[in-house]
Amino acid sequence: MIKKNRDELRQIERKHGFKFSKNLGQNFLTDDRVVKQIVEGAKVSQGDFVIEIGPGSGALTKAIADRVGKVMAIEIDKTVIPVLQEALRDKNNVEIINEDILNMDLKKLIKNEKIKNRDFESVKIIGNLPYYITTPIIMGILKDKIPTESITCMVQKEVAERINAKVGTKAYGGLSVAVNYFCDVSKICDVPKEMFIPMPKVDSAVINLKIRRKKPVEIKDEEGFFDVIKASFRQRRKTLQNALSGYKGIDKEEMGNLLVKAGIDSSRRAETLGIEEFANLANIIAANIEGNKID
């Protein structure tokens, strides 16, 4: 099946004069078994409106379309559009849009679609994300609170490991804390690099991010929470007191006092803190900043 799909892609290249773009991180999946795992892992159903990011040759798009009410496939590369139009010509529930996902107003898109199709029960996002913009896409969707039930995406395996990392491990970092604040994370499958054309330099993995209805911690200032996490991991080899020294004008001594107040030893490093400890610390820092403003 992999060889068959590779031959079909080569035919597409010749017919449409299509060339894979390294700048856009284009790598098309050739294994139908992985396509099936993605669709199953996304738990899509007929009542779903699916936004697909980076549909590539349309193989995954077709499989999704067979299961859901509508698919909106968003593709940045205009040279891929004729390929998609041919591949999806028999799918009347697929709409192809030639846009950059980072520049789109997804809230408005979803709102308009729901007005047109009131029968949709939920929105789900699925995509093979270009490696170079994986984090901006995921965090953009989460921070903007796009009304989606889940994000099922193929990402670089190393990124998947970082997102799903446990406290105290080498892979654990700011992305781990931020994504797990918004989502329940689960891995669907690994995807070896040999399953793509052209073959990338690294392996991939498919993960499912189910949006939490209730956050695991209470935050006074969400943006401040993320700022504290970012500052803590920016120099991850340093102790928290040193890494956060100067944050929002707070000197080293005062930061040490705030860490003590949060019940955190100032000699600890960022990778040893769980999300509850980060939340507590961020809330205490926010209260300190607000208190200083009042004074």
C-alpha cells in the first residue's frame, strides 16, 4: 500500500507540475494504516465539523470526510490546490481554502459555519503540522480559546515527547506545562520518517489534545502564568531564584522571598515544578505586582 501511494504521488507531481516545498515543510503521508489510526484517534463522527490543517495530497481528508458532516481543508500552498480538487472531487462535504492558518480568524470561521449548518454537534481540528510552526499553531489555538473539542495532530516526535513529558524529565519544559494546562494529552501512534514523501530527517508522532472543560489549576492572571513559565525555563540550568531574578522588576532577594511564600525551595530548577506549583508561584507573583501598584 505504501508503494502504491508513493506511485500515485509521483503521478500527481508529473500531472500538475507540483514540487514539494522545503520552506513550507511539506512531507506527504503515504501509509493508509496511519491515516486510519489518525481518524480513529480523533474520534470523529457524523455530527462533527472538522478543520484540517495542511491536507497535503488529500489522503487523510478523504478518510475524514467519510466519517463527518463537513471538512474544511486549509492549505497555504496554492500549487497544491489543483491536486486537492482532483483528489476530493467526489467529496461534496469538503471545502478547500487556500489560506495561512496563522492568519485566519478561526472563531469567525466556526461561527459562520455553525450559522450555515446548525446540525453540527462539535468542532474538531486535525492536521499534519509543519515542524517549523507546530508550537505557534497549537498555542495559538489554545490561547485564543478556539471553540474546538480537540486537536489531533501529527508533529515531530521530539515535540510530541516534550508536550507529553513528565515533571523532572529532560523533555519537560514550558510547552509541557502550557499544553497540559489546556488539554488532556494522549499519544495515538509513532510515524517513522520512511512513511513520508519526501522523507524528512526525523520521525513523527500523532497526538490527541482533548480540550479540558475545567482547568486543572486556578490562575489569577493567565498571561502572567505563561510569562512566569517562560521565564523559568529560559535559563533552565539556573535555580529558580536566579532564573526569575529581575522578572517584572523583582530583584533576586525579593524573588527568593516569594518562592519561600509559595513553599518552593529557591534552589530548585524549573523542570522540578509541577503545574500546581507554577500556578501557585504565578499567583503569588501577580499578587505582589498588584500590591506594589497599589502602594
